[in-house]
Amino acid sequence: MRDCFCTINLDQEEVFRTQVVEKSLSPFFGEEFFFEIPRTFQCLSFYIYDKSVLQRDLRIGKVAIKKEDLSRYSGKETWFILQPVDSNSEVQGKVHLELKLNELITDNGSVCQQLVVHLKECHGLPLINGQNCDPFATVSLVGPSRNDQKKTKVKKKTSNPQFNETFYFEVTRSSSYTKKSQFQVEEEDIEKLEVRIDLWNNGNLVQDLFLGEIKIPVKVLGSDSFQAWYLLQPRDNGNKSSKNDDHGSLRLNICYAEDYVLPSEYYASLRNLLLKSSEVEPISASTAYVLAEVCRDKYDAILPLVRLLLHHHKLVQFITAVAELELKDTQEANTIFRGNSSATRCLDEMMKIVGKHYLKVTLKPILDEICENPKPCEIDPLKLKEADNVEIHKENLRYYVDKVFSTVVQSSISCPTLMCDVFCSLRRLAAERFPNDPHVQYSAVSSFVFLRFFAVAVVSPHTFHLRPHHPDAQISRTLTLISKAIQTLGSWGSLSKSKLSSFKETFMCEFFKMFQEEEYIESVKKFLDEVSSTESKEPSVMSESVHLKEGYDLWRPYESATSNSICHEPPCSDLVREMYKRAQGRTRIGKKNFKKRWFCLTSRELTYHKQQDKEPIYTIPIRNILAVEKLDESSFNKKNMFQVIHVEKPLYVQANNCVEASEWIEALCRVNKCNQRRLSVYHPSAFLNGNWLCCKATSENTVGCTPCTAGVPADIQIEIDGDRETERIYSLFALNMAKLQKMEEACGSIAVYQGPRKEQDDYSNFKIEDSVATFQTLQQIISAAEKLDEHHDRYRKKRSSSAKYGSEENPIVGKIS
């Protein structure tokens, strides 16, 4: 049996890691990771490890998916065969070369050929043990009977070495050449000669590590200089195992989206159609409604639609309109909002986006208690063990349920205003639809806030970022029991009596008799009244410190600061991480180093601590942060570095990987967006040894030499790129263009002939209330999509012509011929 964990890597750089599943040969991880990809990459890789206590973790196998193949697997659950991990196949990066074949005339007048290899630079070499490598290259001219090899100098601590070295090789000699040699070069051998560049990491006292190679046939070269970028390739025997061992398989569900977002003005037509959807009558004839109906998977359409409408403050009106349409077809009050309709999906996505912080301040403390110090709560007689005391288990479960319940019903003051506005509209619509049912106004709200929000977050805390990993089997069972109880307690607010029949299990009916108290019903009703009220919240909610990010990182101090620390986030934040900082004080020998510290970012301050639960060593108020920018790798020969520029001196921080660095920069910029003292220019490199490395200015107070990068939206809790969401919606319309056209034909047929609809399946049972209005909307959608098609075609042609094969953006893969 093995203790397994899985890592997610961009090329060779680890960006995420699952928890360890102990003593299993079929581990279930059940974890989800979502991240923006901050750099170019060749492969998305997954490595399975066997955890070792005393030795290095053993790599069992890997799955590597090339970037161009990701779309083929996107949205599909797939079993991938684990491949052996071979050091000869673990390559990444690219090489910039210039090659030329010269003809030289010797002293006696004969002609010979000379190969000139100019090795300029490499980009994107892998990290070795989390740090930059010490690369060097061997340049060889290889043939059937020769192997001339030369070597570059070793470049220290860099993944982007600048070699800029030139090597000369004799390809053919004159017929009068008489010096004896270990090989004979004939004229025809040039057909078999090739240039080989091998990249290595200098091992010093241990064996050098292979980083990749490229091979170029000499016969393709001419007298003109040939210059190009090449992707490093694995060795010929890479990925070939000497054994036919079965390494197992890995089940993945990958969703990969690559968007080419045009300038904002190109989306004006489609964006206006979407934003005016709530004003269209009937709502079923609106662009947004058509989008939700035309897509086979509603989730694909609903997420960008909700984000776009939320960004432009049009979401409440649209949800109200589609909810009213759904209620027209609802015949019984007890089935209100129970289906998987456009209205319910929009509300689900809205609550996930807007309610993220609400869940964090409400549920995270109790969920942390349950997961970190779990008490046995199993009450199913079929699952109890001999030594289990069911009464103690019932008391433990009752304690947890009471704590979660009381936390939820006392949290109305923290409920986001947008959610309250939507709940208020739902309550009004339900009361108008079923005027004789006094409880329906409560069930309309509780079906979302309890059943689809709190209960779901309790049973799957990791999907709402309330816990870092999927809980183990015992804790998952406890959370499931709590979630079931919360769902039923929440439904009591809509009824005057209990609903024990909702439980299929007898043991849950018995357990729930412990809650036969009127105060539970009244508490739920009071909570539902409060969260469906449009009255403004108390100012105290807005003054809360919003927890944004935290974690360990490497930190490097300012040149003349006095404290020795790193930034951490208190337990109320969204982003907390371990990073490395440059020490602020000097060591005994006078040299600054990097120290691992716990960083924490809230809406008020950035702090760092020696350990996660310790008091902060240093605090930077958000109002004092003047800029947050990337730091050039050359400053300290370290990757994934950024700088926090504030009223004292820059704080230099190294994140664990490129995704984490991007997230920190984004979070800091977002919270600092409204700072009136933000800088417009900065220094991209550090001030070391009496000068700025970027502009060579000798004064530490010299104004920055580079414009600051553009900031991100000012809303620190919700970041939405409206153009990107519109682009995604356009791509969905383009994908379903044939269906749109058939719907257009169906509307025309109904409007002109008043005949029955044809080919119902082709437009997904689409509800056509007003054929004329729907026909006009479909025409506008198709027109807007076709215009965007033209713009994208022009962009693709321009992009393909500008990024020629062999450029840095489009490097050569494999041999050229």
C-alpha cells in the first residue's frame, strides 16, 4: 500500500498539490483547482507520488497533456494511463540559435566548408528542486564517423541564460589536407551530418542533469544566416520504458478555455443586446434567455452571462424576469424553484460569486473545527461499529448541527445586498403567484439560501474554498449528515409543522425528533425575513476586514529597514500563503538572505509572521501601498518574484510558483486600486550595490524608469472582465450557429403560417411565446456574431503572418527539413 498525492505542473513547475491519501493503491482525491495560466507553457502535467518520510518522495508515474491537445479533453472525464517518469523526457524551454555554412578559400586556393553556430540564449528552462538551474550547453557536429563537441560556460542561477557564444566546425576539408585525423570526412558525408545542442544543469559534485536537446541537419543550411527559436526536445529514448510495467491510471476532468479577447468596441453590439435582455417583452425573446436555452450545457452559458450582467448591474432585473416566467408554469407551491431552469442556475452562480465572503465569515470557523478536530457522528445502525456509542454520536451531531444552524440564522447582517435584493424579488413574485399560500414566500427564499447555498457549502467545503482539500471519508459523512439536517431545518421556515417524511432513513427521523421545538421554526422565519428585506445593512458590515489572501512566501527586506519579517493574513482572509522574503536586517556577516514567512492580506493591511498562528512581525496598511509589480529575475537570480512598493522601501517577495505570484499581484493590485497615491512609474529591478539595476541611477530616491502596469477592477471581492465574458458568449453563439438558424426558421414559420413548430429537437424545446419578437432577436444575434467572426478572422490572419515559424512566439518543434 502507498501514501499517494498528486501534483499539477505547468511544464516542470508545480502549481498545486493534493493532500496525501494514505495506504491505498486506488486513491480518491476529489479535489478541484481553478487558476488563470499566467505564462506560456507546453504541457499540463500531473505527477503521482508515493510519500516518503525519510527519503525523497517517489514519482510513480505521470500524465502529460500538450497544450494543443487540452481542448480535445476539455469538459470530459477521462482515464489517462500513467507513463513512467524518465529524466530524459522531462524537458521544457526553448533555444535561440543562428547557423551559417561558410565557404573558405585556403592558402593553396582550394575550397572548404565551415559551420558557424551562434548560441544566443535560452528561455524557460525548468526549476531544479524549486530553484533556478545552473545551465550550460554542449554544441556538437555529429556524423557517422565523427563527433566534434564544444561546451559553453556555466550560467549561474537562471532559467533564461544569455550564452552569446559562437562555435566553429570544419564540415569539409580541401583535397590537399594531409594532417592525420581520427576520422575522414568525405564530401558526401554532409548529407548525414547534424548539429546537436544539449542543455545541461551543472551538477558540481553530482551528475549533470539533462535539460533537453535539439537536432538540425547540416544539409538544410546555406550560405545565408539561418536564425530561429527551437523548442527543446526529449532524448530519442525519452518516454520509452525498458519495462512494460503497469503504472496505473489517473481519472481527470479538465476544463480549459483559451480566449482571444478583442478591443472592447468590437463587442458593443452583442453586449448591448445582452444588457437590454431584462427590458425585452416577453423575456423568452431576449438575447440572454436565448443563450441559456440554445446551449446543451446550461452551465457553459449561465456563468459568463451572470458575470457580465453582474458587472453591469443588470443581474437582479434579469433574474426577476426569468423567475417570473418560470412561476407562470409552476402549478404547485411545494415545487417552487425545484427544477434546473435558467432562473435557478442564474441564482446558483450569483450566490457562488457574490456570497463567497459571506460563506467564509459564516461557515469557515465551524467547518475548520469539524475538519480539524472531528467528533464521531455516525448514527446509521448499519454503519456503526461494535464499540460505538450511538447516543454519544447523536449528541456530537446535535452539537454540530446546532452550531451551524445558529451561525446561519444569526448571519443575516452579513448577507450581501445583491442577494437580499434577489431574495426580495423572489418572495414578492411567489406571493403574487400563490396568494392563498402564506408559506410560499418563505419556501421561495429557503429553497435557495438553505438548500442551494449553505447546505451545499457544508457538504462540499473545498469547492467553495472554505477548506483546502477534499475531506476524508469520515468527515465527509459527518458533513453530509449536518447538511441533511440544515436542509430540513431551513424548510421548516416555510411550514408550520415538521416534515420528517422528507427523510428516507429511519435513523434520521429519530434523530430529528430532538429538534421538535418552535424556536427553530421562528428562527428560520426571522432569518428569511431579514435576508429578503431591501433595507440597507448596518455600516458595521462594511467596516469588516475582508480576508483576501494568505500564505508562506520568501521575503527579502528593504536595504535599510530594521525589522526581520514576512507577510501573513489573519484567519479572516481569502488569500494566505507561504512565501519567501528578503531579510530586512543584515546577518552577522553583513549579507541579506531570503526567509520563509507567512503572509496575510486583508482589505485593510498586509502583514507577515514567522509562523501561521503567530502575531504579525510587520504590518503595511493598504493605504501605504503605492504599487505592486513583478521584479526582474536578474535582480536576485530568482523566479516568481514581485515587489510591494510602499511609503518606506520596496518589499521583495518570492512566491512558490508562477500561478501563486500572479494571484498575489492581482489581489494586492485589486485591494490597492482606489489608493489616490498610486505610482505611475516604478523600477522593475532592485536597488543593489548603490544603484538601480534597471536604469543604473545611483540615488535610491530616483523616480521609476518604467510605467506601472494597468490596474484591475476596484471591487476587491469580485473581479470581472466584461469583454472576456462577452467573448465567451460570442463563442457559444458561434458554436451553436446552426441551431440559432433553425430556431430563426421555426419562428418565421410560426409567424407567417401560424403553423405547428417543426423539428422540435433541433432547438432544444425552446419556448416561443412571441414568434415575431424572438425572430428579431435571433436576427440581431446572428448579425452580431457574424461581425465578430469577421474581426476574429482578420486577427487570426494577422497573428499567423506576424508569428512566423521559428519566431520566439512560434518556435520550431523537432527537426527542420
